[in-house]
Amino acid sequence: MPERARRTSSPNTRTDVVVIGAGVAGLAAARQLDDVGVRVLVLEGRDRIGGRVYTHRDARSVLPIELGAEFLHGDAPQVRDIADAAGLIAVEISGSRWRAAHGRLTRDVDFWAGLDRVLGKADPKRAPDRPLSALLAERPGGHRFADARTLAREFVEGFHAAEVDRISERAIAEGGNPAAEPESQRIGRIITGYDAVPTWLASPIASRVHLGTIAHTIEWTPGRVSVHTRGASAGIVQAQAAVVTLPVSLLHANARGRGAIRFTPEVDTIRDAAAGVAMGQVQRVGVLLDRPLVELLGERRQRQLEDATFLMGRGVDVPVWWTSFPVRSGLVIGWAGGPSAIALGRVPREIPSRAIVSLADTLGLDRRTLRRHVVATFHHDWCGDPFARGAYSYALVGGSDAAATLSRPVRRTLFFAGEATDAEGRTGTVHGAIATGRRAATQVARALG
């Protein structure tokens, strides 16, 4: 949280532009507007900045524990430039991938090629659009590619946090297949903590970030908005324009309760576009061990897995795991996306224990032995978080153009940013969110002259 972020009563406030949401998109927009002399105010419902970037620190862990975003995907210049400017330490992840079933491990040296054998068949011009499950049902590659089709399904459910019978085939073809672009396969992490990115973005505007302040209604006419808020800075903020950076789940017409936003008059183009986008469901669990995971294994396994980064299991509740390699640490992260996450969400209190069981079974470890080495577990329920209601977006059937619609200003008054509004194929990423915030700021500055 910025040191000077305010929690004051504000019955009526005037500014040039009001930004709703202090995630990286909102902070990037506000900072850029501030740089060109536009008066800006940021409203955030949570008691912290960062949105879906959420870093937790625990004295028992040598690494920060990321409860939200963790990776830098591809070039990610928007994040890497901030890391350079802020003096952050970023590392590339280049270890090995493994598949596991019932304790049997196989090194996956053909991961990206296998994935592309199936997802590469997706048609960007498919008309009418259809769910990815329809492509899988055609069994591309026949019996020879049966394992690749399973891999593709698991990847889409995990990486995109999607349900294959809902995600758009066209969207996969247009940018949802990193196997087709070697640069997209590059991955890194900021080992000093991802929260340093929103902190850097917020630094020059910290006094204008109002935390614990929930925007619930936007009354607007061209060239004027009145944002009604409740919470720490309850009141009305009046401005010439608003930049809305809420997750797409809160823009759905049927969204209700804390965090949802109402427009007066209604904005049908935005509601219709949002209806073409779903919020992917994820359950992410950090398991802190008293030593690196590999050191719990026998000598032969230790030699095999000394550079292991990702483990993909089958037949377990939490099927994807990654280590902190190349950093030596006892922290491992479990990930369940799509249907697996939805199933776990029905038993929220059991998620940490089921994660530990999944990790043990994936590696063929005795469950009681593994439990003895568990120091702590960490979990944030993004599905139940009222200000997120999921992890990140994916396009539904017929919704592959939704991001482009969401990125367009409404009457030079309402502007939208956030990863779901990125029309360049970077949805679901931090660098995509930052790019949309800067795009919105440019649109606002142009509209204000």
C-alpha cells in the first residue's frame, strides 16, 4: 500500500479524471495521465493496491509468496522496463518439465511441439465460431495424437483457466496458443516480489489513491461523470471522464453485490461485449516445506529432478505444480484451473490438505512423510473475492472480438482498461493489463485535448 494512500471522508470531490481500480492497469493509466498534467483520482475497493497482483511475505520463506500473478510471459516489455527502472531482480525460468501419473515421472521434452499438434489446428476464421471441445471431438491426428489432445485439454484448462466447452476456438487460434510462437514460451519471475511493480507505478500518485473506497454507480453524460462511492472515502467524485479498470466479471450485466458497477444510463455496448468473455477459475496453493522439494526424494529422483520447474500430474485434485528453480527454496506452488478449480471451490476448507495429498501422489511420496515437512500453506480464494470473482479472462464462443470492443471509448467519456480489454492477444497477463492502462490514458488525453 502506498505510504500516503488516503482513507478520508470525501462527500464531494472534483478532478479531471477518475480511475476505478488500483490494479496495474488503473495505476498505469493514472500515472501516465499525471505525467501530462491531468488531475487524477484513483478509487480502490480493497485495502491495498495491486489488484490481482498480490504478494505475501512470510519470515519463514526466503522468497515472497505470490498469491496472484507470478510470471512474466514472453517479452513482457511493460513489466521488464519497470523492473529495470525500479531495480528489481528478475530471473528467467529454463528448467525441465515433467509429467506424472501415479508416482511415475516422465520428462516432457516434446511439450510445446505436442501442444501445437492440436492447438495449431484451431481456425482463426472459423465461422461460425465454436468451442474448442468441438475441435478436440474431431480427434485431430487420430490415435497417434491421443496424448497430445489430452495435453491440449489440460493446458487450456490450466493456462487459460478455461472450460474447453466454453472457450472460443477462434480466440485460441488468434493468440491463445503459445506453442505457435517461440517468444511466447519465454517465462520469468521477479524474485523480489511482483508487488514492487504496482508500488513503482503508484509512487508519484500515492496521495491520490483512495483505498477501501468502492465505486458502485457511474452517472454520466458526454464530458461529465459522477461516481458514487461507499466505504472509507464515501461520497461522489465528479470528473470529465472515467477510466474503469474492473475485472470483466464485474462488468457483466448480471453482476450484483459488492464490487459490481452500475451505469446510468446503461452502456449496452460494454455489457454486450463483456457477455462474450468469461472469468477463468483458479485455485492456487503455496506449500512451504522445510527444505527444497527435491531433497525429499531418493538420490535417483534427485538427480532426475534437480532442474525441474513444472510437474503436470493426472488423476489428482491439484494437477499442476512448479518449483522456485533456479532459486533454492522450500516453496512450491500448486495450480488447478478451469473444471479442477471449480470442483475444489465446492470444498474450500479442504483445498490446502487436498493440495498436499496431490503433491505427494504426483511424486509417489508417502503422504505422512510429506506432511511432516510442511511448514505452512498459503491460499487466496480469487473465485470468492468480490473484487475479482475469478483469476483472468478468456473469450467465449463468439467473443473473440470482445476485447476490441471493450477497448473503445464510450462517447469520449467512459474508457475501459484491464487485461480483458487487450485487443493485442495479451489477455490474462500483467504486461497486457499495463499496456491497456496506458492505451486508455492516451485515449483520455486525446479526448480532453
